[in-house]
Amino acid sequence: MTDNDSRLPRRDVPKFLAAVAILTAPFSAAAEAAEITSKPYGTDPDLIKEYKPGDLCPLIMSPSQRTTATVLADVLLPADDLGPAASSLRVQDYIDERISAPYPVQMSDRPMVIDRLNWLEKESQKRYQKNFSTIELMQQEAICKDICWATDARPEFKKAADFFLKFRSIAMGAYYASTEGWKAIGYLGNLPSVTFDGPPAEVLDRLQVGQTVKD
């Protein structure tokens, strides 16, 4: 990200997909130990039934936290010529359902996401005396630029930077798992092929190998 950027980078997908491996260390071992229990998860959902958010498990985010998550997701993945905004694909619903799920990994993510969404609001109030959702895009980006890369973040922003990586991973995972996200990166999915003609010539040339598929 440079000073000349008008917004956060969005579609540098290969770099992001390589960088957004979900963090495995829990945000707070004490919080994880307190929340994760040996209670059963319940029965499997009926895959024929259509569920609404919150039907399978109570949602954790408060209305203000959902608003902050919605706006942050749109800062990361705004509408442009390649695809719609994250909020229109209900990325915020996925994030809420994910951290609300009663499974160890998701529950260990919960304290980080909730705490740092609250931190975003406090930081916005501190800098601009307004909620994160109501400040200008440039102001939202100014906060995000301070936390978007953990290695470059100042000490006071390290925890927020860890959260930003986690949030970005979850948001992008939700976005690019959608049909619209597939279109944005040109992914066609599994398509049937009557014949297999081998790799394209330009690929073979780049790899400096010959064609092995026979007619």
C-alpha cells in the first residue's frame, strides 16, 4: 500500500490468497479455556432445509459490532468493475455465524474479533469523534493502514494488526467462495470436458517441456 492509493488493495488475489492463512494461535488462552467446553455440538443440520442466520446457533455480534464488521468488510472489498461490495454478498453474516459457531477454532477466534471490532470504534472516536461506520472512507483507510500489516505495525497496533489479518482472511474466504467472487477472479469451477488436449502451448513453453498428450 502506498500513499498514492485511493483505497485499500482489493483484487491482488494471488498475493492475498498466499498471505491469508488463518492464524492458529488463540487470541487468549485463558478465554479459550473458559469458553470451549466438552458439550456436544448437536445434531447435523438438515441439508434440504433453508436456514436463516441464527437458526443453528445464537449469533454473538451486537448490532453495533455487525455494523462495524459490515463497513470494514466493504473497505476491504468494495464494489468495483470486478464485483459487488462484500456487504451485498452478506460477508458480515458469514463472519458473525463463524465466530458464533460452537467449535474450538471458531470459538478461539471469537474474543479477538469481538474485542478488536470494539477497538475500531474506540479508535475512530479517539481520532475523529465519530463511529467507524460514519467517518469518511479516507479516515477509515487511515485507521486500516496502521493495522493492515503486522510486521510494519507500531507496538500499540500489534494486536489490532493480528485482528486485521484474521478478519481479512475470513472476509476474503467468504467473498471468494461465492459465485460473484468466482467471477471476480475468473474461476469457472469444475466444467466437463469431452476431450483433453493437454496444457496450452504457452504453459509448456514457460515450463520448457514438450507436449506428451497424443492425438
